[in-house]
Amino acid sequence: MSILTTMKFDDSRTMHDHVIEMTNVAARLKTLGMAVNENFFVQFILNSLPSEYGSFQMSYNTLKHKWNMHELHSMLV
């Protein structure tokens, strides 16, 4: 769980790869009986973004309809 909550996007790979890596960590947690709620997972991804994504995060937080993980992934990529 600590890996998932502390992961940061650092431009060493693509955004797609970053989200996939986070998804893989969440899947491993699920196999251990510790499923991650999708709303929390979306928030973990948003929290992993650097400060350059501040306006993106602010825009997301003002939406009435919250995205699922796939919608967030699409918007980031």
C-alpha cells in the first residue's frame, strides 16, 4: 500500500506507463485481499502528479461528475 500511496510521476516514463504501473500495484494488492476503492485509486493517481498538473487537478476537483480510473487515464494520456 505504501508503494501505491507514494508513487510519483517523474517524466522518466510516459504518463500511460505511470498509470499502468499504478494499476498493476493496485491489482497486486487486490490479490492479497486488499482491494483499492476506485475513488481512492483515482485520488492516488492525481496525488502522484507533479505540481505542473495543478490546474488539471483543480479542474478535476471542480467537476460534479467524478471520473473513473479509465476516464482519468484517457484524460491524462
